[in-house]
Amino acid sequence: MRKQNSKSARRVNTGALTEITEKAIRDMPYIEMLGGGEAVVDGCKGVLEYTEDTIALNAGACVLRFQGKNLTIRAYSENQTEIYGDIRSVEFK
């Protein structure tokens, strides 16, 4: 029985791995939280719900639900959404 070369046993198709990683990143939102009072979301596809206590965003691969008090959307564009207020929780569905 011949021993396998350890280098060939560890060889991985990095092209396929990179493609999977890039797709996952493209389909997922990027969120920055600044304390409990500001959230910046990249990758928002639309607003699903907007009240003083709840803001739900279509983020493509998931729905983001921000809950808190006095929530407002201060900026909304095709690329970025900025939420302000007393953010108490963020839910991913």
C-alpha cells in the first residue's frame, strides 16, 4: 500500500471556494451598529415595516427586524439604510 502525499491530500479547489464565499457575501447584508442608537445597513432591498417601535428590512437572503423606541429611518438609498433611535434588538429571519 502506497502512502498518499500529504500535499495532494490537502489540495482544495480555491476557485470554487472563492465563488461560494463571494456569493454568500453578496446575498447577505452588512450591518454596522454604533452603540444602541444607530445602525447602518448595506444591502437593503426594501422596507417591509416601519413604525416607531419596529423597522423591518428586506435584506435579500433574510429579513432584518429592528425593535426599540423612537426608531426612524434617516437615510434610505438603493445601497444603504440608516436607522436611528433606541435600538433594543435586531432579529434575523
